[in-house]
Amino acid sequence: MKERINVQVSSEIGDLEAVLLHTPGSEVENMTPQNAERALYSDILNLTVATQEYSELHQVLNKLTSTFQIKDLLFDILKNDKVRENMIHRIVQTEHLEAYEPYLLDLDNQELARQLIEGGMMIKNNLTRFLDPDRFSLKPLHNFFFTRDASMTINNKVLIGKMASKVRDRESLIMENIFDFHPNFNIKTVNPLSFTGNTDKITIEGGDVLIAREDILVIGHGPRTTSQGIDFVIECLKNTKKRRHIIVQELPHSPESFIHLDMAFTFLDKDKCMVYEPVILQQNRYKTIHIIIDGEKVESIKEVDNILVALKSLGMDMEPIVCGGSKDEFTMEREQWHSGTNFFAVGPGKVIGYGRNEHTINEMNKHGFEVLKAQDVIQDRIKLNDYQKYVITIEGSELARGGGGARCMTLPLARKAVDW
């Protein structure tokens, strides 16, 4: 067992000490064109190619930090009979599978962990089920390799995601149980479902929540995170009794490439960020709102010009690097569609992203980022300590079709403090 982790993430860019991953498995392949839309995909992925590409991300991170796999952690907590029984009961209640509960209780832990992620075949033991065209009673978690969404590490707590689509609810339940009961983690979870008020309209997903600094959150308000979800965060921050800031960025509801803020904006360094310019910086109808919370009250809510203006007013002067380069909006649009803004930082000025977005990568190179290929890092052909700033490019021809990039596929568990 790995050493106990004190979960602490107070920035997007601090040196990475531990990260949570989920290597895509059969759940990705357990999809057809008929159920792809229900699974929140516009296409079906080739698992063989996707896992080869994901392996680059995993191997690079193994070189840099401690990595944990969701499936392994899930198997571990299922050894606790009380946790196991409670999880199964909550799942069958939530997904209306009460008749399936005895079957799940009878599975060994390895098989149960597999089925909770990859799906459980429908038992065709009556006419209704025999005629049902669906193959699975327990639906596969097609999106789980985007580990960012179902939980968010914010300072010394984990906020459990309240997913916009019910097909992803089980992801949040699994993440809550892992953080609450796995002995590797010393952490307190916060779940919107425990809120005493009406939770029906609360949705919040990790792709929309960025930690600019310990006292500053930048949150996307769009198709996956509602204003009520952000209000829940406000209420949580009131309880910290410290001065906090939330910068809210409205997002387009279409096309689907804008599902989260990190598909339009991510942090790269202490003073650099990646932006999709038409939404983040150009004149448009998408509001940017600065909320100040001081102790037990909301001190002010006001509209500002954009995220960068709000950050500068708080002492963070960020230079934008433009997704797709700054010359051709057509190129910007194409590369944003393939997660061209979606970078994951392993340290200040040290990031990972898709190499397929060539114009974006070239723009980063112009701003001082050395471009390194993942295979050169994996094969030890280069020493990362030789570079102050770099972008490690991973393959992404298939993974990007799932609708996310390196940030979407990683959940940082611990980062070192940044010397601002």
C-alpha cells in the first residue's frame, strides 16, 4: 500500500505530488452508435488506440509523481463489508435496480469492482428483459476516464461532483466512497447532496472548477455547472471565515466542445494561461462575474471585463497564450474542438497536452515552452530537469474524440505550495 496522502491542492500549477487516474477499459467499448448520445458521446471510440494514447499520459506521470488508479482503490474499499453493502444499496436505489441487488452482493470484490465501472450484463430471466434491446442492467461508466469531473480537490477538501447527467451519478458515488474510506487518504469530503436546501438544480463538475490561488476559484457557468451549483460553493466558502474570491465565466451551451471551462481556459504558469480567445477575451455575450466572500457574507458581486482583468485586480497578472494561434479564427476553432486549451500542469510552466494541436503547441513554443515528445520522456532520452519550461505532447487522435484532454483525465491529489 502506498503511503498516506494528505490531500492538498491550492493551485492549478504547483509541483505535482500525487494524481488520480482511470485507464479506460471495456466500459469505453461497451457503447454502440445507438447509446452513444445517452453516454454523452458524439462518436464511439476505438479502445485499442485510446488505451495506447492514454498509456503515454500514464507513463509520463509515473516518471514525475505518485499515481493512483480508481479501479485499484475501489477494489480496496470493497474489502470493507459495511462500505461494500452500503455502496451497492445506494447504487441500486439510485439506478432503480433493486432486483439486481442480491446478484451484486454475491459477486467477489474483483468482479464487483469491474462491473461497477465496466457495466453488468442484464440477466434475461423474464420476457421483459429478454425483449429489452439493452445489453446492460448496470450501465457502463463510459466517461470515467475523465476523472476530473466527479470530484474536485480544493485546498484541503474534496468537493464531490453533482453531475449534470444522471448516467454519471455512480462516478460521484464511487469517488465519495474512495475519499471517505480508503486508508491512503486523509481528507474531508463535501457533497452537495448533503445540503439542507433544495439540491434539484445544483450541478457542478470538476472541469468547470479551477484553483487560481488558495483564495481564488475560477468557475465555469455553462452546460454542466449551474448558478445553483456555484451558489453551493459560495455557501461552503462562507464557512471558511476567510476572504475568498470566485471568478465566474459564462460559457456557450453549444457546440458541445464548451462543456467545461477547461475547454476554453487553463493555467500554464505563474504568469501564463491558455485561452480560447473568442470566448475568454473578445467582446461577446458571455459574462465574467467577480464574487467576493468575506467571512460569513458575500461582500460584492459585479461584472468585469474578463477573467484576466479580474485576476490582475487580485495580483495575478496573466499573459494569455491563444489556442490555435492568434492569426486564424478557423484554426482556433478547430483546435479548441480537440481540447486545444486543455492542459494539465505538473509544475509551474511544466504542462502536458495533445500534440495534435500543432498551432497551439507552436504558439506555446514562441512563449518559451520547450516542446517535448512523451515517448522521449518515457524512454529517458531527455532529462526534464534540464528544462525550466516545457510542454510534453501526448498522442490524442482518439482520446480527443471523447471530448477532453490531459486536465480532464487527471485529478491532482497533492501539490506543493507555489512561491508566488
